[in-house]
Amino acid sequence: MTATAELSGSCLCGKVHYTATGEPERFYHCHCSRCRKVTGTGHASNLFVRGTLRWDRGEELIKRYQLPEAERFSNSFCSECGSRLPFFIEAMGMVFIPAGSLDQDPNFMPQARIFQDSRASWSCDTTDIACFDRYPS
């Protein structure tokens, strides 16, 4: 994707801040049912960075839910506001970052939509739809 990057982000209430440093390897829009459930949306935008994760503040507020029957799915979040947060995947040496938690543009675009066969019929797809900067009038 790109050379070493330093990506920082936070939760909605601002009590948790993090910095991930490393090489971005994957950036996907995931349409699987688990990602839809955990985000409450049609897909999750997930970034994987081979590197390190540092909690700049608020680490004590982080909770993590590991879905018992899932080998590769868990959810890390702020216990105050519920915002999704990154976590380190030990077995892969990668940081999983919910892209919406970033405080700046990561300067690279998603590579693919995954689990497209699980996409909800109402979810975004590759067709053109109207876009608005604010609420439509």
C-alpha cells in the first residue's frame, strides 16, 4: 500500500486517544453480518496496519468483546461513549483500526469490498446514488 505511516485517532467523547505506527497492509469495506451488527450500518471500513498500537490516553476505558464462536472477530470500544477502537492482533502482528475512528485522512483508499455476498440489500453498492453535503432539501 504505502510506506510506514503514523495514524492517530480517538473516540467520540474524546477520552480515548491512540497512535498506530507501521505499514498499512489492508483497507476493506466489510459487508459481513458481524460487521453490520457491530457498526449498525451496511458495512465496516477496516484498516490493518503491520506495526504497533500506543494508547495516548484513556486506555483504562477500553472494553473488548470477543465473540465466543468467532476465531477472527472481536470488538474494542470506549466504555464511556461506545465508539469502536483499534486493537492489536497478536497472531498477525497487526493493528486493526476501525477507519471511522481516525482523526485524519489516512492518505490511501480502501482496496476492496469484502463479503459482498453477505451485503444487505439496502446497503451501499457500486451503483451511483445522489450525494449531498448536508441534508437534502
